[in-house]
Amino acid sequence: KGDGFLTAIETEILPYIGKWINTNKEVVYNAIPANVKAENADIFTDGDYYYATIRKVPMRANANVSRIEDNKIVKLFTDKTITNATWLDNGAPIELIDGTSFKAEPFDYGTSLYIRVAKFKLK
């Protein structure tokens, strides 16, 4: 409409958007697209770190009450090696499959931000 009015659903969504931006502010405010290609992720950089944004990451849940989904594998196409990799949402270290790939682990139970962001260096 263009008059500033928000519907009920838009009003409900705003806190979740704010939470995602606050959790991932490093990439939102400081990063630009990187000259690195990847499978299952978009790659950004702030000049010091790289960030992989992975869409449609599920929440960890009991297998008896949730849909079973395979974790996505993020694969960077580079001759450099990933180091110092952590998740922005909880600071947990990321276990690498090899020097250029890792699993997009589900969010912790109770947290579902849809897009998960990995922070790492390339050496």
C-alpha cells in the first residue's frame, strides 16, 4: 500500500527478522560478495573472514517427531584451505570434511533461523 501500515503477519515476522540480523550482523553489515564459488552456499567476505550463508537449514529434533532431512554439504571451489570455522549463531566449531567442505549442521533444538552462517578463514 505504501502508507506504512503493517498487516498482522508482517508484524509477527519482524521480531524474527530482527533476531536473524542481530545474530548475523557481521555478515549483514560488513561483508560483500566474495570471489569464491561454492555448492549449497553463497560466500561473502569482510576482508579478513569469509562467510558461507546456507539456506533452508533445518532445526535439530527427535527423529521420532520430525522429518528426516539430509544435511547439506557445503563445498568451496578454491585451492585454499578452510581454517577457524565456526557457526555465527552459537560460536560452535565446524567439523570439516576436508580442507574445502563441511556439513551444514542443523540449528540447535528450539532455534530455527532458516539461513545458517558459517564464519571462517581461507589460507
